[in-house]
Amino acid sequence: MQSIQQTGFEIMFQSRAFSHLTQFSRAQDGAVTVDWIVLTAALAMMGLGAAFYVTSSVPQVAENMQTYMENVEVGG
């Protein structure tokens, strides 16, 4: 005679909630949205990186330009 008791895993696999969860995990709906969000976030991070690079380089370039302009003789 077989045991009537079921384990927790057997009950979970037979439940409707688990069935819905399985269907949700296999669905492709919204995949394009997720891809778009990831690409947009990557582009935003690249933009922030470029902005940081430019803003950190500007003071040194301005100082070099000032030094050059102070040493240029005008009107010969």
C-alpha cells in the first residue's frame, strides 16, 4: 500500500501558484522592454563616464592655455 502523505515539494509542484509562476518564467512578454532598459542604462553610464572625463580634464587644459597665452608676445 502506497503512502498517502505527500512531501512539501510534491504539493508545491501541483499547486496553481507554481503553475502560474512556471508560465510567467517561460513567457517572452516584456523581453524587449527589459532589453531597452538595459541598453538605455548602459548608454547613460557611458555618458556619465564621458562627462566625468571631460570635467576632470578641463581645469588642466585651461591652465595650460593660460600659461601659453601669458607667454605669447603680441605685436612684435
